[in-house]
Amino acid sequence: MKLKKVNKGFTLIELMVVIMILGLLAAFVIPNITGKSGEAKQKLVCIQMKSLNESLKMFKIDNGEYPTTEEGLSALILNPNPDTYTSYASSAYIEGKNLPKDPWNKPYLYLNVEGAVELISLGSDGKEGGSEEESDHLLSQCR
């Protein structure tokens, strides 16, 4: 009686081919995924700034002016000067006790220059200037 030898497993060559295929797939897929992450954050920053701008507009409708640069965006959460802003909304202008942060987890910058409002995100590096994901994002540049 002869016993047949049964191979239950993969040969080294078969494993190498599978690893090569997975490596090639990863080489094509991963750059596309990581590139989209930065692009998504750049779109999200505009969406968030537009939302903050709408809250600022509501503040202006109620109080006749935007908060000063010194009062900042925190004026949307807590009335910075009850004597000046007598028509401040009882529920504030943003829900919660914290201001939203940009997609890179940094605070938005707020400027009020003679009634012209600008919101700024300094990008992933948190510094002025830069390019691509590290570039500054301004509300006035959002479409």
C-alpha cells in the first residue's frame, strides 16, 4: 500500500507572489488615500469658516456690529460686554462651551478691520505662509 503525500500549504514562491501583489496594490492605493485626506481637510476648513461666518452675521444682526478683534470668536459663546451688546442672544451663537478648531486641531484666527471680517486657518503647520496643506486658508478665498 502506497501512501500519497499531500501538500497542505503554500510554497515559498506562491507566498512571494502574493506579497508582491499586495505591495503593488499598496503602492497605488495608499498615495491616493493620503492625498485625499489633505484635500478633504482643505474643503472642511472652508465649510467650518463659512459656518462661523454665519454665526458672526447673526451676532451682527442682533448687536449692530461684529465683535472686535480683541473680543474674538469667543464672543459667539459668551457676551463679552453686556453693556455694549444689549441684544445678545440668550442661547449664544454657537452651541457648546468650546470654539470649533480647524481640521488640524488649531484655533481659527479672527480679524475685524473696520467692520470687514476675516477668518484664517494657518494650515497643518500652524505657521503663516506655506504651500498646499501647510498653506494659510482665508474665509475670503473660500468659494
